[in-house]
Amino acid sequence: MNIGEEIVSAYLRYIKHCEFTQQNLYTPDVQGEIDVVGIHLEKKIIYICEVAIHLTTGLQYVKEKRPNNVGKLLEKFSKDIEYAKKYFKDYEQYFMLWSPVVKGSQKARHSQIKDVRIIKTKIKEKYGKEIELIINKEFDKKLNELRNYARDRTEELKSSVLRFMQVEEYLKKHIDKLNKTTLDKNL
């Protein structure tokens, strides 16, 4: 289980209402795989997501011991876009990069923030497609959307990520109630 892909899959299923989600979709025409795909059949929308959960280093792909975020992600999104063009040409297409920790400033020599901006620009120039960046604060917002969804449900949620969030939220409510009573003070 890849927790990042689980989070994205849960978001697409429960927040974006995709009837179909697939993690690690192997593409038939090019070598490799797409991290997460979500399809909303009724609205004819496809979400194609690359997920990079690199916590301590931030978004950091390397090749020959050198930073390679731009090369790696351009390759991944180019493959993703070609796949969508071939198999989902009648669908509204959304491409997303999900990464909770993206470091650097515009002035830094190896800025991950600068890298994602370059990737976004190059994809727009080459394919006319936007890459939605679910990074840093935006990633946190998406987690909070999932947490709020979990908080409001009483049924057992099938996603392990959402079930965990549901347990957390119900535990918080329970502890708050216990703290207001004298029964728990004797334990």
C-alpha cells in the first residue's frame, strides 16, 4: 500500500465522486504506470495524478546523483497526456501533481518550487494542458476535506485512509464528551 496513492484515490472517489479509481495503472503503449486515475463516468471527466510523497527531502527525483524533478515529471506527465489523448479524448481531462512537501524558493539553485513551475509551464507550452499542483498548503487543504468528509459519516468507510480519519474524528468527539463528565476522571 502506498499511502500517498491511497489518499489521492480516496479524494477522487469521495470528494470528486469518481465511480472508478485505479492506482498504478500500467499503460499499454508506453513503459511505466500512472500513479492514480479517477473517472467520473456520468460527467465524462478523467483525473490523472502523479503522486510523490518524499517527506524529509521534499519533492526530489534524482538521476546520476543530480536533481531531476523536471526531467522525471515531464516524462511522466507527457506519458499521462498521451494516454488520455488516445483513450479518453471525449473526456474532460485533469492532470494533477500531489506532493505534500515541496521545498525551496525562486532564488535557490535547486528549488523544488521552481521545478514545479517549470514543469507546469513546459506542459502548457507543449500540450496546452494545465497541471494542477496539489502541494504544501493545497495538499493540507485536500487532507482536511477528506477529514471533514470522514467526520460527518457514521457508516464504515471502505477506504483505509478515510476509516483512519473517521476513527480519529470520532475518538476526538468521544474524549471531549468524557472530559465533560466525571466518569472518566476516576480512570
